[in-house]
Amino acid sequence: MEPNYFDEPDEVWVDGDAGPVVRPYAMTRGRTQPTSGNFDLITIVVTIRAVSPGDVGLGPEHEAIVQLCQQPFSVAELSATLNLPLGTVRVLLGDLLSRVLIVANNPDPVTEPPGDDLFEAVINGIRRL
């Protein structure tokens, strides 16, 4: 017997309690790069002002980031806490940065690599375990 593709599906992928499923590209309107800013995994993000009624075009994910970042949060922590892909979080952060809702502080780059003595100390510590 041929399967009828118009019948009700045998299994439901999302139950009624899960709410609507929104794909990450819908949150970013298809954008894959932030409009402003450079966000590494360890970039620290802090809110500098709350979302106001004049901030049109922001989604609930934007507002969640603003709320969370009242305390310093890294980009990696935001991605994990919001359960969103890193690329999506970077695009959303770019939106917030361009609206001056957040500040992003990148750590200072290492100017000199660590010396051999540090690597020897790590190896010796591992051997002692």
C-alpha cells in the first residue's frame, strides 16, 4: 500500500507546551555577520541602558540579552544560557551594540607567548597526578 502523505503524521516532533519554534536565521533576518562589533567567545558584554519603547525592531532574544547582561556575561555564556547558536548571538549583540544598549570589552591580546617554564610546570603538574 502506498503511503498517503496528506494524512496526519504518526509522530509529533514538538508538543503543545514547547511553544512556537523559531529558527535562528529568522531571529537575525537571515544575517550571518553582526552589523557592528567583533565578538570573540571571551568578549565580556554589559548592559548600559534598558530597552525603551523607542527601540523598535528588537525581538525577545535581544531583550533577554539586555536583561542578562546587567551583570557581565561572556559571549560563550550568553550562547549557552540562551541556548542559541554562537553566530546568532553575535548578530543579536551587533544589533544591541549599534543601538548603544550594551558595551563589549574584548580582552587584551597576548603580546608574548608564555615561556617554556610555564609549559614545564604544567607538564610536571600533570605527571604528579
